[in-house]
Amino acid sequence: MSWAYADKPEMTAQLAEAYTVAGNANDALVVPAGLGFAKTRQKQPELNLYQPDKRHPTLPGTYLAACTIFAALTGRSPIGNPYHAGLDEPTAKFLQEVAWETVQEYFGR
């Protein structure tokens, strides 16, 4: 699931619905990365997840997406993963927590 553009957060609900419908129709796993972006922006709006083009992810955005993919594919929490991709520990831990929370909520766990 892709994320809304930085300047169009209202895209989140439409994207989530479209990806979920397509995933269900095709018996495909949907990774709720877009919902993770929205949750991060809600909890810590000062953390920049977007490049200047407002579409592509920064390092924190990429790390968040990777943590979300890990959690969705494995069913395991990324919290405590020692790999931080060059991010400071508090930022990496926060993104790990958001990814795990997002995946648990999306899959109803």
C-alpha cells in the first residue's frame, strides 16, 4: 500500500481502501505502509518522511516502510531490531513501534 502525497494526506483513506480491495480480490498480502505514514505524521508531524517532491520517501520514510514490510511478512515485531539504517536510536525505535502498531491494527491482531 503506497502512501499519500505529503501535500495530500486526504489520499490515505482512498489508497487504503483500493489496496485492501485489490489485495482481497487477488488473495494477495497488502502491506499497510501508507497507513504507517499517516500514523507517523499524526504522532510526530515534525519527522520528515518525504523528499522535496512530496512523493518519494526520505531515509526515515524508507525505514518505516521497511519495518512495515518486515512486520507484515513475518508477523513479528520490528521493535528492537538493531539495524537503524543510519538513523538515531530514538527515531528508529519510534518508526519500529509505528510499523508494528500499524500492522497489528490493519490485520486485526
